[in-house]
Amino acid sequence: MEAGSPKICILAVPMSHLKERIEKNCLNCNTQVAGRYCQHCGQENVEVKESVWHLIMHFIEDLTHFDGKLWKTLKLLLLKPASLTKYYMDGKRATYLHPIRMYLFVSAVFLFFIFTGESNNSESFKKEVNAKVAAQVPKQKLDSAQKKINDFKFQIGKDTFNYKSLEVYEADQNKLPVTKRANWLVDKLVKQQIHLSQKYKGDEIEIGKAVVEQFKHYFSRILYISLPIFAFFVWILYRRNKEHFFVDHLIFSIHLYCAFFIILFVVKIIDDVYELFMHKSFTLLDSLVAFILFFYLYKSLRNHFHQSRSKTILKFLILNILTLVLMSGLMVTFLLLSLFNI
């Protein structure tokens, strides 16, 4: 090629084995197609009738393409903290999964498997608990404790009331002076607990199980809500860095969340396999997982923002405190929502 001659870039596009249509209008956007692919939307101008074999081959090609991107993305994400974010910000995006697509995929897998393996048989769980209690508590005290559980008890000031129904509770409240009556939140909680006690016939294990099951449905919302708030915390701590905008901190947070999900997922698999063969939990790994997550967060902050160790450690501690307050508030809020929605 002579010096100064224009360079031609050839883009390799995967081509299907379907027959090209005689008509030149794109079936997706109705643009007149000049070649095999629509120059406007990129759809291949082929016959829409596919055989089973073509459908299978198309699925395998898509799966292989996704699988290749997935492993490259995960390898970079886990082994080089914050490098994936840097590549995305630098424009190197075709080789790796899009952050939003990866987050939806990883979080879905994480939430699906993290709650599996739990016992859904409340009767066997109650028998196990009762057996352990009965082995340590005399029968007279156990009968007395069981009798007390049958009635819901609520403490107001120095007086204790037993409420078997909402009518009894409301009647007792009306007898009290206005200043001694339960406030709005306590009133709602008491009424809901009386309702649940009647609904589940005083079975506290069933009530707890129902609350936990409802909370599982809300757990993904906690993650979705906390993500942009966490990114806001990062923006606050690094707002003097003019090279990064809020969307950059959001991408950084998405990658961080995905890494945490994957680490916790792998730890759970190892723990489940270890428990299957050794009949006990892998306590050493369970104690190390917090250190692994904290270390990954520190390395991500250090690699991404390139600040000194002292500044990174200080902001790392502040970020953890803010995140603890955030997650605690969200957990309490959604536990209350779970309690009032069963």
C-alpha cells in the first residue's frame, strides 16, 4: 500500500446460513437494503422461515458469543479490581459485557441460588427446635412458656396486656388517657401482630417463615435502591476528581456489586459442597469472606482513583460506615413492609 493511501477497515460480521430475501425492504425498519444487512438497523435481510436446525445453530452461536464475553469479563472483573471500569470509560466495550446487562444477569443468578438449599419444611424445623428446647428445659417450664406464647403480649409503660383480638386491644386503648395510648407506629405494629397471631394460630415459626419469604421478594429491591445511593456516596468522597462524572461512579459501583455477588456466590457453593461431604460448615472460609470483600473494595478504590494509601483507607472507612447505615435502614424498612404485606 502506498504512503498516504486511505486505509480500509474491514468489519467481520457473522453471517447466518439462511437464504437472502429477494425483496430489499428491511422487515425490521422497512429501509431499502443495499446489501445483505440493513444499513439503518443492522438486521440481516433473510427469509423469516427457519428450520429447527437453523434455530438450534442460531442459539449455539449466540450462546458461544455471550459465553466468550462472559468469561473475559469475569476474569478481568475478579482478578484486576476496577480495570473493567477503566476499560469501559476508555471506550473498550465490545470485548466485554455491558455493565447493565452484566448486573441483571449476575444479580439474577445470585438471588436465585443464594436462597436455595433452605428448608421449606417448617414442621421438621419446629420439631428440631422443640427437641433441643425440651432437652434443656423442664417440662413444667416448657408448658408454661408455650401457654404464654399463645397470647400476644405488648408492653405499655409498666402495664402488660394480653390481646387475643383487635377488639380487646382497641377497647383497652380507649380506656387509657390519650397521653398513654400507643403512638401511630406502635399501634400499627400491634394490630398487625395480633392479625398475624390469629391468621397463623399463634405459630411464631410460621409467622417468621412468612415474613422471611416476603422479605426475599423485596431483597432485590434493596440492592437496586442501594446501588445509585452507593454511587452517590462514592461521588461525594471523590467529587474533587473532575475526571469522573456521576455516571462513571455508577459504572464503578455496578462492577463492584457484580464482583461482590460473584464472590458470595462462589463462597456459598464451596460452603455447600464442604457441608455435603464433611457435614459441617466451612467456618474458616465464612470468616474470611468479609476480609475478601473489604480487600476487594479497597483495591478497587485504590486502582480506580489512584490516591495515596492513607487517603484511600480513610475514604474506605467512611464509605463502609455510610453503606452500613444505608443497608441497615433499607433492611429495617423492607422488613416492616414484609411484616405488613403477609
